[in-house]
Amino acid sequence: MQSTNQLRQETQCVHSGTFRDEATRGLNTPIFTSSSFEYLDRAEVPYPRYFNTANQETVVAKLCALEHAEDGLVFGSGMAAMSTALMACLGPGDEVVMQDELYGGTHAFATEQFRKLNIGCHFTATSAAAICAAATPRTKLILLESPTNPLLSVLDLKQVADFAKARGILTVIDNTFATPIYQQPIRLGIDLVVHSGTKYLGGHSDLCCGAVLGAQPLIRQVRHMARFLGGSLNAQTCYLLERSLKTLKLRVDQQTRNAGQVAAFLQTQPRVAKVNYPGLPSHPGHGIAKSQMTGFGAMLSFELSSEAGDPKQFMRQLKLIKPALSLGHVETTICSPVATSHSKMTPEARARVGITDRLLRLSVGIEHVDDLVADLAQALR
Ligand SMILES: Cc1ncc(COP(=O)(O)O)c(C=O)c1O
């Protein structure tokens, strides 16, 4: 048997981590429902909040194989993963450099909570040069997202990782949009990878989870904080996530093929003022995306022109595509970031980044692309 690192992604999705159930010799990891375990004569006792049960560990092993990580933890949500990772790495007097263009929940968490904890925060543009220029001797951590939510800006991750390593600064990335199928930040030198597994990893609009992955010493540090904050994932959802990951590669490849065609279609439409998709040669981050990702992903955003009327009305005209929260699922969904993912950002911060009232974010699913294009075309008409 090859070592799991040599296996192709499709194979890792199916096989990595699976718990071998010797009692039944079933092919799937069983769902272990116990929350109480005998403790005599064992060095480490499993307990759900200790992040060390069999279901947690098997799904972490699959994620580690995909992200090229040594270790990891699965959480009850993406925000539990992100907030725990940040709390584990930061303390009073530390400073963080982070992009202005980040998932709105992470942005709001830093804006609201860091001040209380006496953690400084510098927001910058999505460019390696701007991020490196914002670092000071007190910078402890650089928080990254690429491609970003919702504008799909792309950042040179290796440049930031090299800069940070040379100065002993930790780097953390939200890799939700790219998925481990298209981007493995640890291989580019990033220290910690965070996911909202509610999105592509789960992929079927039926679970909420998060993950943090990285090298063993750092994950040990995150686990220490995680055991206090307690945001662990239950066995049933671990199983659902493990099952979903088996088709991750198939799903995101199909979604990405569809997204490329939908982006090309939208670009030809007079009622669409702008399309943000890293797969378009006209996108400012196209070159970097091509060099550090193996696919452009299935998220895009576009701005309706003023002739297209009210964006809410446009969404109501869609028959197949659902205006819905969240993203990365098998069904195509659309949302206005101003009203949803970025509603907690201040209007000034949104304006600085370029998130306007006419911007719509599309999460492209696995449906037939002709049906998606037809739905968008009739709504634009
Ligand atoms: C890029 C990104 N990161 C993190 C999160 C937070 O994840 P969760 O909703 O699972 O807590 C989201 C949610 O929309 C997201 O889009």
C-alpha cells in the first residue's frame, strides 16, 4: 500500500482515515455514540470535548491527508474553529495583520472582541505587499483568506508565508473557498489552515462544522484552548462529514466547470456591470491563482448594472437558483453579501473594500450548467 501522501486526491477522499471495524468488517467508519469511556489502564481517555474520539480522529485523518497537515481538530462550526485558533495563538499586547476582505463573521469577531482582549488589529488590502508592509515588531499573526469572500480577490500566499517565517510571525488562512482540492496552503508555508466545513467539505446543506489543521506542536496549542472553549463536533456530524468528503473532489470539479461557464456567460451580459471570478483571464488575481491553485473554484460574484433594477427583485425572478445563506453546496445559491455574510461589517468597512448593494454572490452547484445559465438569463431579461 502506498503511503497516504502519495495517493491521488480522489483516492484520499474515499479511503484516508477510515476506521477499520474489526467486529463487523464493514467498509464505513461506525458512528460511536459513547460520550463516556472507561479510563483505567489507558494513557488517554476519549471524550468528545477533548477532541479525541474515534469519529473525530477518523475525519481529521482524511482532512490531514487532503491538506498535507500533520494533525487537526474538527469543530461545531467554522467560526468555532477560527475563534479557537485565534484565541489559542494570541494574547494581550499582540498584534494581528488581517485583510479588510475577509469573511464578515471573522472581520466582526476581530473588530468587536480583540479590543476587549487588548489585541491590536491592522486591516489591509488584499495584496502580499500591503500585508507585509503592515507588519510591526509586535505582529504575532497574519490572518489570510484567498480567494476572498465575496470579491474573490487572490493573494500570493508563498510571498506572505516566506515573509512571516523570516520574522517568526504565525500565518493562518481560511481555505474555505478554495477547498483542499485546489489549494494546500501548508505546502506553501502557511502554518494553520481553517475551514468552515459547513460549506464545500459538507457540501449538501445539511451540516455545520469547522476544522483547524497544521503541524503537531501548533495543533497541540489549539487543542489546549479548544478543550476550554468546548466547540467540538458530535459523532453523527463527524460521520456525515466523512461521508461527504468521499465525493469532495467529484463535486468541486463539477461545480468549478459550471462556474467557469456561468462566469463567461455573465461577462457577456449588458445588465451585468462586473464579474469577479479568478478563472477569468481579465481577473486581476488570475495569474497568481493559476500558479498557486489547481482549479479556480466555484464561487463568483457579480454586480448588476443599474438597468437590471433592484437586486432583490432579480433574485426573486430566479426559478432554480435559490437566494440562500451559506455556500459550497450541491445546489446553486445566490445572496447579497450586504444583507447576509457581510451584514455585521460596518458600511464604511464595506465601502472601503468594494462590497456594494448591487453585488451578488453566486455559489455554483452541480446541476447541468445549461439550466443554470437559462435561469440567470430569464431573470436578467
Ligand atoms: C469563508 C468563510 N469562513 C468562515 C465562515 C464561518 O463558518 P460557519 O458558518 O460554519 O461558522 C463562513 C461562513 O459563511 C465563510 O464563508
